[in-house]
Amino acid sequence: MDKEKPRREIERLRKELEHHNWRYYVLDDPEISDAGYDTLIQRLAELEKKFPEYVTPDSPTQRVGAPPLGEFTQVEHRVPMLSLGNAMDEEETREFDGRVKRFLNIPESGKIEYVAEPKFDGLGVELVFENGLFTVGSTRGDGVKGEDVTVNLKTIKSIPLRLRGKAANMPRRLEVRGEVCMSIKDFEALNREREKKGEPLFANPRNAAAGSLRQLDSSVTAGRPLDIFLYAPGSVEGWRFSSQWEFLQQIPVWGLRVNRHIRRCAGIEDAIAYGAEMQKMRDTLPYEIDGIVVKVNEFAFQERLGTISRSPRWAIARKFPPRQETTRVIDIVAQVGRTGAITPVAIMEPVRIAGVEVQRATLHNQDEVDRKDVRVGDTVVVQRAGDVIPEVVKVIPGKRPAGTKRYVLPSKCPVCGAEVIRLEGEAVARCTGISCPAQLKEHIRHFASRRAMDIDGLGEKLIDQLVDSGNVRSVADLYFLTGEDLVPLERMADKSASNILEAIDKSRQTTLERFVFALGIRHVGEHIAKVLATAFGSIEKIQRAGEEKLRSIREIGPQIAQSIKTFFSQKGNIAVVQRLRKGGVRWKTPAKATRGRLAGKTFVFTGALEKFSRDEAQSLVEQAGGRASSSVSEKTDYVVVGTDPGSKYEKAKKLGVKLLTEKEFITLLGKS
């Protein structure tokens, strides 16, 4: 079969898609419709599926698909990502200019050239490109070390997986800093969707962007409308920039997105005028800004100025004032989200802020309530955080009426009456009821998912109908459904009902680890479920285990032990487990762990393997007494490297972890 023709078409499609991404995200001048773009990427995906040997890490189809992480690993920034000092008004901005001139021995009458940029209200990140290829992406973290979120950043379409142009015309290594953000329009749409599902709302676009980027499952991040603006270099090898303005003009040539409102200013008064313009424009911008950043343009001057504490002397953030109003709190209610999170919400006398009537404001969690000491009857200052979501800024103590009481979240769920707990180290309190109506739909979705009970065909719309019709009041009710329950539902003919019942029946035969995972116990993912199944061998023994016994199991710490114990202390949860068994859910007793040839060894896999799927390889490790992890750390014993390895390979080399080829891995297993 002639494979040259499909190879050429694959390369052509990739280049065409990269071109259209550049036109859309960098130049803001698309040449193709969304439908046309979708047609191209669908064709590329079809060809790559048929000819997997031509799949490359920088293909547009590879933005999503990495397995969920167990945890984020740390990345050390070569050049610290510093925080900025603040100027709250024009006078403080002029004082900054005076300090710069004095340090550089420039007369007060002289002028420093600055670059002024919008200050985005997002999450700071660093992208690393090596020979044009995007290799590592991390959060700012503490400025010295951040979290490796490469797989999540790859889902953001405005980040190129490979820079445009020839390798000879770009740096060998380019570190570039920027801000991941979410447009106001997309943020509001996301919150409307979360509200429909009963999930906690994000406080503002920044929280939404940060929460989306820090998902362990990149497919969740891919479903969130994230964007990025890039604005600063880190370490650069094989290229030299002389100024901030030169840097901002060059990186779009390589396909990196820069905000179009940047400006080169001939002195501090120009920068101040720019700030006044941006403050007037902020209501018309599609994204949130909370000020401007003013930077000395010449990199030679920046180097001479250096840093003080953890801030550069050569840049300052001119913050815009928030828009606030005062009103009175008439009640505080506990709202139960789809995941069981209990959120205190202030109900207030209506007040208009920036043209929008505000009546409710989230208080986030008990710590926030305690810190601000918000009480029913208080007069409070309210602002729209990020000019979008209302939040209580502070209480005005002088207007507090006599007899007010501190607010405390209820100890029982206001919806189902189950115990409300807050685990050590967590800010959010949660309902522990598996059948709580406020979170039932989410519980069923998780319970029926592929890696849990794997009930094929039980999608979100059908779950909505089953719960809304009253046919399902707990996950156990699924195993008592009949054709008569299903057929009257929308788009449910006899054949469809039969298929669903058949899928439910098939799921009755499962494994203990899948069953434990399906219960949705807080902090009990697939791996911990497997640990519990292997250690105890039965659901009854897990139910009876005390915290001390649970903590004696390797990999189960105090937080997980408390979560498991609390879950099984709820009579309603025990009743659901018993009803599931009555409904025919069963499994074979798992084999006790034995000390195999890989006992005590931790393995991580990166890249594509030829002989096994990733799941098969991890299973072989566990069968031989070892542990398969999703992230590389100092405790990792081996990293098995397949074709096209990712950032785990680079991290393993950096940490000195032993690398194995697939052939060496097979030899270590003792298999031919």
C-alpha cells in the first residue's frame, strides 16, 4: 500500500490547521469558518487513526488525550517569575519613574521609554519551547517552582504546539510567560451551565481559569473556554532581544499571542495617559483587566535595575479601583452544589453595581465567613469581583445592629439531612449523603462512568429524566428499573429501553475496586479503590475498618482515612450499598497481594508502547507487586519510555530516575 500520499496529506492538513490557528488567535483575522476548520481537523483525525505511525506530539489532534494525572509535579523556573509592586494612583506611578531615573543616574527632566500593557486578571504560566516544540508548561506557583500543567495547556488552542517558521530562525530554547484567562462571555456561559447542574459557581473569570487549568483530567480542561496572552520572556537560548517592545513584536511571528492594546510610551506621562484610556475601555473589553503594567523597555536598563525582594525595580502594576456599593444582609443560606459542596450565600437587599442589580453574593466557605465576620443584619460593602460575580468585601462594624450572631454552616445537609464534614486541609464543607437529591445526578453520572460500573448508554439526558421522574432516588434504584419505567421517557422506544436494561444487567458483574470507586467517596480514586480492594478483600471489611486500621494501609493518609470512615458511618450510605447487593451487584473476591519481582518499585510510563496499552502495562506492574504512578518524582524507581515521550521523560532525566526501554521493561518483568 502506498503510504506516501496519506503522509503528504497529513503534513498538509497540519500546516493548514496551524496557519488557521495563527490567523484566528494571533492576528484576529480568520480566513475560514468554524465549520470549515472542524472539517479539516476531522479529516486529519481520520487519517492519523488509519496511519498512527504518522502521529506526532505537535499535531493539532494531540491537544487532548493524556490519561488523568494522579497529582501535579513541580517545575523549577530557570528565571524566577517575580510579582509586581503596585501603584494605586498617578502620583505613585510618577514616584516609580523617579526611582528608576535615580537608580540609572538619569536627570529628572530626562525620559525613560516604557512599554505599557493591560494587566490581565488570570493565572500566570510559563511555556517552554525547545527547537520550536512546546515541551513544558507550568504555573507561576511561588515564583521559584510551579506545577507542571503541560497536558492542560496543550488543550488551549491559542497556544501553538510548534512555533511557526524554520528552527534556524527561532531560539533553541524559548521560555515565555503569560496569563491564562477566560472571556467574560465564556465565563458567564460556564456559570449558567454550572447553575443548571447545581454545581458551585466560579467567583470570577480568574477563579474559573485557575480551576480549569488545575484539573488532573485534561479532558475537563479541554471543555473549558480558556485563552492566553503572552507578555514576558524567561530564559532564552540562541536568540537575543534588546527590548520588551522587540520581544512583543517578534513572538507573534512565531505564532504566540500578544494583546493588541500594548503600547510603547515615550515617558511616564504617556504611560499614565494610556492607563486612563484603558480604565475607560475596561467595560468594553471582552476579558477582565484590573489595571495596567508599566515596564522599562530596554532590557539593558532592566538588567541594571535588577530586583528588590521578590519584585523587579523596572516594572510596576497600576491597579484600577474596584466598583463598590453598600447594602444590608437579610439572610445567609447554605447552598448545596452538585458535588456536595456546601456554600454559604448572603441574601441582600437589592443594590445596583455597575449597572447590574445584585441580590446574592457567595461567601465561599466557613473560613471566609469567619475572616470577614459577616452576620445577618450587617451592612456590608459589595463589589462585583472581576466586575462580574458579586462578593462581600467587608462589614461596616459601626452599622451592626445589637444581638447579631456569628454564622456557622449547618452540621447536617439542608437538603438530605446527612452529615456535613470538612476534611483536614480542605476549605470546603461537603454533604456525605450518596443519595442527596442536590448531588444525585452527579453521583449517578460518576457511578455509571466507564471506569466505574460502566453502564453503556446511561448519559446525562437520561439521568436527568430518571431523577426528575422520580424513578431513581439513589444509584441502587438503577438495578430495579423495568421496561415500564423506561419506555414512557422521552426518546425511549422498546429497543432503547431493552439496551439500557441489558447494559445495567451486564454491570452487575464487576470488581470490588470498581465498585468502591463507583461509590464516589471523597478522595478515593481508581488507585486508592484498588488499594482498598486488595487490602481488605470485601466491602464489609472496608465498612467496618476504623481510621487507625485504614491509615495502616500504604498510601492511605489521615485525610483519605477520615473520608472513608465518614462515608461508611452514614446509615443512608450503608443502606444504598446493601440495596446494590440486593439488586444483584457482585464480584469475585480479589486476590491478595503477593510479593512479586517488582515489589516496592514504582513505575511511570511515557510515550506509546508497542506491545501493551498503558493500562495493560500498569496492570502487569501491579500483578508483579509494583506500583504504577502517573507522575514522576524522586520516589520513582523506573520510567518506561515509549515512542514520542512527553515531559515525564525530561523530568526523569533531570531527577536521575532510571529509564527503561519497552524491551528492558519486558525483561524486568521476566517475560519473553
